[in-house]
Amino acid sequence: MIMGCSAEKTNVFSTTYHNTTARFNPYFMANEYLKEVETSIEQQHKDNYNKTLKVYPYFDTTSISGVKTQLDDCLKKSSKAIDWHKNSSMMNPSYILLGRALFYQGEYEKSITAFKIVNKNIKKQKEESKRDANIRHEALAHLIRTYTDYGEENNAIAVGDFLRKETLSKDNQKKFYLNKAYLYQKRKNLDSMVRNLVSVAPLLKRKEGKAKTYFIIGQVYQKLGFDAEAYDNYTKCIKSNPPYELDFYAKLNRAQVFELSKTNDLKKIRKFYKKLLRDAKNKEFKDKIYYDMAEFEMKQGNLEDAIAKYKQSVAASVSNNRQKGFSYLRLGQVYYEQKKDYELAKSYYDSTVAVLPKDEENYLAIEERQKILADFVTQINTIQLQDSLLTLSTMDTLALTTYLDGVVKKEQELAEKERIAAKKAKRKKGSGGTGRFSEPDKENKVFASIASDEESSVDSWYFYNTTATGQGQSEFVRRWGRRQLEDNWRRSNKETANVATTGDEPTIKGEEGSGEGEGEPKDVEAAANARKLELLGTIPFSEEAKTDANKLLEDAHYNLGKIYHFNLKEEPNAYHTFDTLLVRYDTTQYKPEVLYLMYLISKDLEKQNTESIKSQLLNDFPNTIYARVIKNPNYDAESKVASEKLQVLYKDAYAKYKNGQYSAANQLIKAGKQQHGINDFSDNLRLLEILVLGKTSDVFTYKHALTEFPKQFPESELLEYASSLLETMETFGAEKEAKNKKKYIKHFEQVHTFVLAYNFDTYGEKELPKKIDEFIKNQFEKDDLKTANMILTEKKSLIIIEQFKDKKSAMVFLTKFNGENSPLKDFNSLDFSNFVITKDNFDIFYKTKDIDNYLSFFKENYINDNQKEN
């Protein structure tokens, strides 16, 4: 009997034994474990009803971490069913379980192989029974989903095309249509997705997600604009007895696509929303209800009603940050797009970015818009503030005093209102009310405008409002006078408390309610005068202060115009802003660029002054890149090619300049100018030519060339460097002489340090140390050398390698460092100098910061001596 049970036998007894034991032992247990895995994934998945729901719930390693044991057991059991029961009818179904378990583990290649084995095993049979055909079709249906998640969507489509021609069982039709819908959802092909869902929905049972499928169909039809079809499918979802949350969202969405034909229909929908709000079961969904009410009012063109509902949605959001983020976002979009109130839009976008989960697919775009609006509001506020201050600086003393008195009075009134509101809130809270203060890290300042006027004054935290706190201080001085921060600060006399005996309750003199010590009028006047003095200090009365204010205005107009043009795409506003800039600041440094942008905008707006702007730019700024682009529309492309060629020539010319071959360098520079004309790299070549002049010509010629450089290349990135050359030229000789007085010490019998000096460069700072570490590891691993980075000057950085026990070992390192395997091969542009130095001499070197001076000493005492020894 034992021999008859062998897995290799095909007799009736053996087959029956293995079919029974495989089906009711390893296969059964593996299937149960897999059900637990899929149930866990379903339960942990949180649907986002603001988007089209997923055909299958998303899962990752976190989702299955709690059921990893079950998944491992499923793999073991299904493998046993395959290995121990090869001649049973459960082998191919066990391969399917194995493939599905591998899929959930993310082992897509192995999963694909398992499904392919099933297809291959059954195709090899002489005859394919109906049962075997169903097993093969099931494996291929699962293969569609696996290919989809593996990224081989074309293979998934090919398998789907094959199955479409086969006769499938009802269960396999469900898998086929769902997996095809999943594939097309990943490809964002909504038409094909919905066709497959429409085919599968009638086949599904309630526990198989029938209601959810109808809901997804409704969402897709709604997104495509087929409201009638969307309404029908939401209705089918509701009739399929869905879970409460799905039923709630189906009813909400159905209201959105309800066909309004009469005025009564509007009342019916609004009544429906109010009914949902009254239902106690919908308490946690109030934010979503208000949001949908706002969306409904937006469709009807009731902008103000929509804004109010969006604000109510935010106020109702307690734990659903995603919904709160959507409501903030819609408010930001309304104020940005419809109302053009960019400052308020910026505040709502700030709130959106603060609360919206970062996994939202358009989060980065929202964050980018928020940054643009923040910059925009900064420029607007700068313009308004500086214009106001400059206007105040022109007022006569009497008028200015009257104006400031009015400002201080308004501030005091505002502080008093806030104090009263805070007092009411405190009483409300003390009596068991719900007086709430929003935490600054949870609620943006916009929250103050969400609820009613009374609530809004409570919900804005007092101590985060600088105006309110300033007025609070004034109110304190008015009530109590100026008091030191100390114990018993309320008491006028610290030694004895003057106790009034009126009534049974003793009252300390000076406390609130005593009728005394409330602050004299002179205290109020003093506080007001102090505030006026503070405001006066911000007004630019001096010429220097006015110059600074005008510079801020100039920059703000320039930046604002660019934001209008490049970010907000509001060309009329951009043109007007640039025009205002040129009218107010005709000699602005931004004039060439502003004229060019105005020229482009005027062409788009078909203004009549396009040619006059063009003429002004060409006549006044002929050498700028903007003038060149107007003259030659292909300038950018041609300049790029010429610039690349010129950079190659520049590299050779610079090398010759560094080696002292000034005549050869000058010839290359002249050849480059003749061959390639003016392009984006011409300023680099010209500055190198000036440096050659500094070595070969007189001081006057060198100085004159540096003076003319900014006129020739007004937009060059090298202007600052050229300016620094000009500033240091006259004092260079004196500094050099002072540095040369520092004599280096000729004591070499001590530890040495290797020093690499190079031009500061971001890439070099990041990559060069890595290359040097690799070199040391490969060439000097046993020497225990240590590296460090230092800054020598604004333009020079140092890499220090220490320490070497003597001069000889340091020179050995230097020779290898500069040899065939040098780590400097890929950094030719950084202008290297490297040497070894004693500790005493390093201190002198770092104080003088004169590389050339030490290199002379190094050449004489190290290089020359080393050559003599060799």
C-alpha cells in the first residue's frame, strides 16, 4: 500500500490518495493563508473618495508586514502540494496559489514563471478538459495583473487579447475584466477601463465588491462628463447594499450629477445636503458635505455661497487633514483665479501646504504655486509699504501728526476689541463652553476667517498677532502704568498692601475692580507718544534713507513684473509694472532686460509702441544679449555652438597664461575673437585678455581695460571679479611688499603637511575629496593619513593631508600625487597648486595667504634640493 501511494504512480489508488491529501491538506491551508493576506490588505487600505477609487487596493511591504507569517506559510504549503503530490490534480492550482503569494511578496519574475508553468503544463496534455481549461484561464488572468505591476503592460495586453477569444467561466470572466480594468487604470485609459468594469459589475456578488465597482464606474463617467450614466451607476451602487461610508459618498456624488431642470430641483438638492448634515451618523463627514455643497454652489455660479461653504468645511475638519487640505486648496484657487486676490490666495495656499498630505500627486505643483504667491505678496507689500513711507516723508508736521494719531487710535481700538473677545472666550471656557484657541502649528492664520465673526476673533491666537500684542502692551500701560517684572507687581506700595475695607471683601489698592490705580490719562498719552515715535522711526526723512527706500521699490517692481510675466502669465499687468519701473527709475540697472521683456509682451498684446521699444533697446544697449537676440532670432543656438568652441580655445589660452607664455595666450585670444565673434562666452575671453595685459603692459592700460569691462559686458557674471581686480590693483604692490617681510623658516627636520590649494567650486568641494580619499586608500593605505578641508580666501579652498614624519616622506607623497594616477585629472578647471610644508611655515602661510610667495620658497628649498639629490 505504501508503494502504491508513490507520487510517481498513476494508478487509481495513488491518484485518489494524492488528490485527496493535496486538496484537503497543503492546498486548503495555503488558500486559507492567502485569504487572510488579501483580507488584511483590504482592511488596511484607506480609500480616497476625492479621487477615482482603485480597482485593487494599494499594498506594499508595510501593508503585509502583519501577515508575513501567513504569506510565508502559504508559500510553504503550496510548494509542498507541488513537490509531494506531483501526480495529483491539485498541482496546477497549487502553482496558481504559489504565483499569487509570490506576487504579494513583490517577486514578480517568479510569480510570472509560476503562472506560465500552469499554462505550459496544461497545453502539453493531449486533451484539455473543461476543468483544466478553467485552471489555465485563471492562471492567465492573474498573469495580466502581475505583468501590469511588473511594468510589462504590453505583455499584459497580449495575454488579455488571447483570453478575450477564449470561452471563460463566470469566475474567470470576473478576474479577466477586473484585471483588464486595473491595467487600463494604470495606463490612465478611462474609456477602456470603464468598458471592462461595466462588463464585470453584473457578474459580481455583494461581497466581491459589486457596489464599489458601480461606484468607480460612476466616478469615471462623472469625470468624463456623462452625468446621466454617472447618476445611474451611483444609484446601482446604493441599491447594492454597500458599507455605510461607500453609501454616503455614493449619495453625495449622485447629488453632484443630478440633472437640474427646474427651480424645485435646486431646492431638492440643498434640502438633501441639509438632511445629511442633520444626520448624527454623518458627524465625521460634515467637512465633506460642506465641501460638496460648495462645489454644487460653484456650479450654479454662486461664488460667495461657495466660499462660505468651503470655509465651513475647513472649520468642520477635525482629523481629516486630506479633506481640510482640499478645502483650503479650493479657497486658494477661487481667490487666485476668480477674485485675483493674490494675498489672500497665498494665505490659503500656505494652509494647504501645511495640512495636505505630501502623497497627493499634485502636491509639488501646489507647493510651487504657494512659493510663487509668497514671492508675489512680498513684492506687493514692499511696494505698498515703501510708497506709503515715502509719501509720509513729504507731509508737513501737523498733517503727519494728525495721521499718526489716527493710526495709533485705530490700533488701540483693535486691541480693545481683541481683549474683550479674549475675555468672553475665557468666560465661555470657564463655564464649560468650547472656547477654543487654534494651535499655530495646526491652523494657519486664514482660519480666523472661517467661522462667524465672533468665532474668528477667538480662533486667531493672540500672541501670534504682533499688532495685537503691541496694543496689548499699550493697554497694560494705560491700565497699570509702567511696572517692573517682579512679584506683587499689582501693588503700588510693595511694603504694605493698602486694603480698602468697603464691603466684606478686602480689595488690594491698584487691582482691577477697586476703582483705583486704573492708569492716569498721562500714561495713555505716554504710550501713544511712544508708539508715534516708533512709527516715525520707520519713515525715511534723510536722503540716504530715501535712496534705500527707492532701491527697494526698484527691485520690487522688477521682481513683480517678472512674476506677472513668467509665473502668473498676466501680460497686461506685467507690462504696466515694467512701464512703471522705467518711468520712476529711468536709469535702472534692469533697463535692458525690462525693455526686452516689454518688447516681447507688446508683440503678444499687439501694442502700437512695439517698434519704438525695439529701437530704444537697439540704440541704447547695442552690446547686450537682448539686442543681439532681437537682431538675430537664431542668436541663442548660434551662440551656444560658438561658445562651446570658444571654451576649448580658452582652456589652451589659460594654460599658456598660467605657464607665463603670455604672447602665445594673446595670439589664441585674438584668433578666438576673430573666428567666433561675440557670444555667451566672450566675457570670459575678454577678461583673460585683460589679465594678460596686466602681465605684459603698463598699469594705466591694465586699469583702463578693467574700467571698460562692465560697459562692454553689462550682464556678465564676471563683473564682481573684475571689480575686485580693479579695487586691489593699486594696493597690490604694498600688500606684496608687506607679505614678503614674512620670512619662512628653514627648519625642515619636523613633521610635514601636504596642502592642495584650488579655486572654490561647488562640484570640486563635493567630488574632489572623494577622489583624494580613493587615492590615499589605494596608494598609502598603511600610512594612517588624515584629510581636512579649509577655506583660505573667498576664492581659494585648501585640502590638508597630514601628517608626514619628515620632509622625505612628504616629497614621496607629493611625487606620487602628481604622477600618472593623480586624482586631479578630472578637475583641470580648478587652478591647482600643491606643496608640502612644515607646521611652523604653515602658520606663516595661513596668515599671509600668499600662495605665490610660499611657492617660490618651496621651489628653492624642496624642488631644487630634490633635483640636486637625484
